[in-house]
Amino acid sequence: MSNRDRMTRFTRRRFLGGVGALGLAGLARLAPADEGHGGARAAAKAALEIEQAAADFVNPLRLPGASGLWGVLKATEVREIRVRRTELAVLPGLASPFWAYAVESGAKRFLNPTLVARRGDEVRVRMANELDQPTIIHWHGLANDDRNDGTGIYVAAPSETYDYGFTVRDRASMYWYHPHPLHITAPQTYRGLAGLFFVADDDEEALRRALGLELGVTEIPLVLQDKSFDHEGRLEYDVPREAMFHGFFGEEILVNLTARPAFTAARRIYRFRLLNGSNARNYRLAFLQGGRRLGFYLIGTDGGLLDAPKRVDQAFLTPAQRLDVLLDLREAREGRPVVLATLGFDPMHNEGAMETGVPKAAAASGGGHEGHAGGAMDGEGKPILRIDVEPTSGYAKKIPAKLSRLPAPPPAGGKPRRIVLAHDGKGNWTINGWQFEMNATPLTVRRGARETWLIENSRASMPHPMHIHGFQFRVLERRGTPAQVRVLGTDSNGLLPQDRGLLDTVLAWPGESVRIALDFTHPFPGDQTYMFHCHNLEHEDLGMMIQYGVKA
Amino acid sequence: MNRTILAVSMLVLALAADPARAQSSDPASRQPGGAHDVKSGTGTGIVQKIDSNKGTVTIKHGPLPALDMPGMTMTYPVKDKAQLAGLKPLQKVEFDLGYDGKNFLIIQIK
């Protein structure tokens, strides 16, 4: 056998071995997302298989504490954020190169601190770039002027600093911060740069009092990120240009940078603040126990609390989106863990490899929806977090019927502005045919205008999580929604549960049209320039992003 | 479900019944047999999955030059199932891998 033949054989074995390694969890990928036609039994079986796969989830979930990784800090007390390379044992006991937002405050050291603020707070912070490449922090979801937004037009070169100064004006919610330099956002975020930014207000504090919630104890942020590791346990990001067309799909789904995590909970109400911090992976989230989905309450979205809780038993979560949920573990049975999982679904990579300009082999190997060998396919059913429930009692609080006053969607303003998502047949994703250009602002709105945008994703496409900087919006209608998503609709307009709140990112599935309402009112003087882009970070880096202007 | 996913799913179905199918069916028969042509090499990697019943371990490992193997993720039978007892998923391991021209077998793993 020649070396070449042997290598070919090993490559094939590698693929087969990788698929074999999926084992029972891999089978769950086959579960129908739509449970019609007697699929309920198959769904229960798939759920049990996912639960079984969580048996080896034993690593204590990393939580925000008084210092260190995810440590909690008042945003008003942070003076300097150093963006630097460091080391972190992402896998237990195995040091890995890791990029972090490092802060020193009161003789304590923090990595990717969890920043907390109250509406109205003034944030004054200097970012010091200690990387060997440009970077900038984007305060994702916060409505800032363009200089403080971190659009990527303004960046700090290596060894330079960038000063932010802004007032926190947005509703209480869990926002986040991450890099946004042009064309290198995906690798920088993947290598570790991401942190949470909590905003509180009176409604928020009333809810915490009513349920006895404490951040990091009974109110648990869950940052979902999929990562791959090399054979030494170091973070690995190897995404060639062809694979960027699909995005990065990692081998392990981490929570708060914990691989195969477990969390011990009491029988009471927990609040989980979920962020999809993955580069490209969508999740279909559910809490499983004994083959059934537990009900939970959706109470908030990207832009804060809903007006009232909405009981659901699953929800899709697309990159950059957040979900605020309450899980009442008094409803769970004792003696068996509850498993937060992503259920199997069709990931709808329907771009049609023959027409994309991406070689077929590249489309069907590492970085595509099959993921890396041994990794998790996009849309595959997998456990995410094991929750061990202790037999405690004495908690008698109830979920409030009223949470907040959610502003009504702005009234529609004339004919919708059409936004078409497609690819150009040459391996590029486009927005109305546009690709990012530094000196182009192909879309302009008037400050104070109320507009309706119709985001139309082509049939030969992928799911695109579309994020707008500078403003939050409301979803008015979905059309052409795939059946696996449509079954979660809550009204005749096809709105999903999270569409009932304020969003800064919305997922448009292939063939789907999403009508959204925007109010371009803001207090910032002069013309402002923001970004509108796909938050599949590899798509963003490839140029699926445009600048849009807000004319004063 | 597109054709690629269907194909991969069918492979998953086929292989979930026996993850070591890419090698052979009976661990007892996988002893690198005969005195000739038996090679072995030492590798390091990260444990992905342990199957105590089947006596297999899936490892993402680096190259094994002695066996002319590149780095890969692969499921291997172990010579002595008892060696699996001390292993945990995502643990870094060093292992000796034997190859008789047909089958692989982990001689030792720690």
C-alpha cells in the first residue's frame, strides 16, 4: 500500500471513527423536530438517549463569583480592560492558550468579568489592546452612538488604547460584549473574548426580590459556546476560507467555558440567563427528564423582560441571542437529573453545494454542518448541562403574573424596506447583493423614522442570525417558516415565543421572510453609522455585513 | 433532510450498533496476531468516549509516526478492559497502539 493510499484510508477511517464516536447522542440527531405523525415516541426515545449521554457530565459548572473568570464587577468601577493572550485550563487540568478581557480591580483579577450596571449609569472605561492585531469591543445590544458602539470602523491597533464613555440607556437585560474588528471577529471571539453585561432597573429588582434570586447562585448565566480541542487539549480553530461559508461547528458544547458541565440545584425556581455565544451553531433548547420535556417560563429576550411569563417546553436560540427563563424544579421528579439539551433538528444548510462556488468536498467536511471529525453536527441532539436536583423543600414563592411594561411595537411606517439574504454563487453571502465595503453605506435611514424591514432569506441558503447595531426591534410577522419552527408559533402571524419581546438579533431560516419594526429614535447628535450583519461570525468575517447610516 | 445529512445519519445508525465496526467485530480476535508484521507506536490524545461493555475507547490523538498514522479521532479496542476503569472523558492519555496489518489494539493506556 502506498503512503498515499494509506493516508486516504486513514482519512476515511477518521471520518467513520468520528461518526462512530457520536454513539447514542448521534442517534438523537434523527429525532424529528416536528412531532406530528406519531413522532412523540421517537422524541421521547431521543430525549432519553440525550439524557443518557449526560451521564459523564461531571465537571462543576463555572459560575460568576467575586473574582477570576466571569467574576462580577460593577461596570462603573472598571477603569481599564486589557485585551490579552493568557492561559486557561478550559478542559480540566489542561492549559490552553486563551484570549481574555483582563481587569484588575481592588486587588482582584478578573477574566471576562461579568459587568453589572443600573439603567442610567455612566460607563468610562479604557480598552488597552495587548494583542498583536487590531481589536475593538462591541457592547452588543446596548444602544450607543457609533463611536461607543464598537462597530469595527474604529479600532485600537496593537499597543494602542480606546476610550469608551456612555450612559446605559437600555432596558434591564443581559447584554454582552465581544470583539468586532473587521474580518477577524470570529477567531477573536472563539479564542475567548466574550463577557456579559447585566443592566438592572426597578422591574428587574422587583423580580429578583419576588423569587429570591441571587446572581451566580439561583440566577445562573449560561454562555453556550461550541469549541474544538487538539490532541493536547488546547483550543483549536482551523477554519479555511471554504469552511467559513458554513461557519465553525465545534466538537464540544461548553457552558461558561466548562466542558460537560454539571450543576447541583435545590427544588425551587431557578432563573437561567442563556446566551448563544457560539460562532455559528443554533440550539433547540429544552430541559429533559425521564424522556419528557419539562415546561419552563420564558420571561425575557435580548432587550429585557416580557410583560408576562410565557410557558413553553422548547425554544430555538441563534448566535448572539439571549433567553431569560425560569425553571421551577419543584416540577421535576426526585432521583434523576434534569438535562438542559439541544434537541435534534434539521440545520437547513440548504445552500446547494453545486451552486455556491464552494467545492463540494469542502462543503461536506470540517467546518461544514458535519463539523470536525468526532465533533457535533449542527442540529444534532446533545446534552448541554446536567442539573442534579437535591431533595430540598421550604421554597414557596410563585412566578409573578406581571413582569414589566413592554413598549408596544412601533406602528408600521409605509412600505417595508426589503432585505434579501442570498449567496452570489462564488462562496460569498450577501445582503441585497451587497458585501461589506469600508467606504460604502448602502442603506440610510432618517433619525426618528419608524420603518418596517422585510428580511427575506433565500430558499437556497442557510439560517442567518441578523443583528442590527444601535437599535432594538420587534418582530411583526413570519412567513415561509419551516415546519420544525412553525410548530412553535404563538399566533396567526407565526411569531415565536421570543418574538414577543425586544430583540437585537433575529434568525431568518432558509425560505423565510421576517417582518420587523424599527424605531430609529435616539439622542445622539449628528449622523451616525452602524452595522447590520449576520451574526454567524464566519459569515460576518466574509463580508455579510453592511454599514447603514442614521441621518440627523 | 438533505442527502448528505441522510447519508451521515445512516452511517450513524450503522455504526452506533458497533462503533468499532471500522476495525473488526470481536475484541478477542483483534490481538495483533503472529510474530511477524506487528507494529506498535505510542501516542497522546484526549479521551472522547469510553465504552466499558465493548471494551473500547475513542481518542482524539496526535500522529503516531511509528505506525505512519496522522492525528485523528478514532475508536480502539483495549487489550485489557480493566484499563478503562481509571479513564475519564476529556482526560489526556498516553497509549501504546498495536497494529498487525489488519486491526488495531491498545496495549496500554494511562
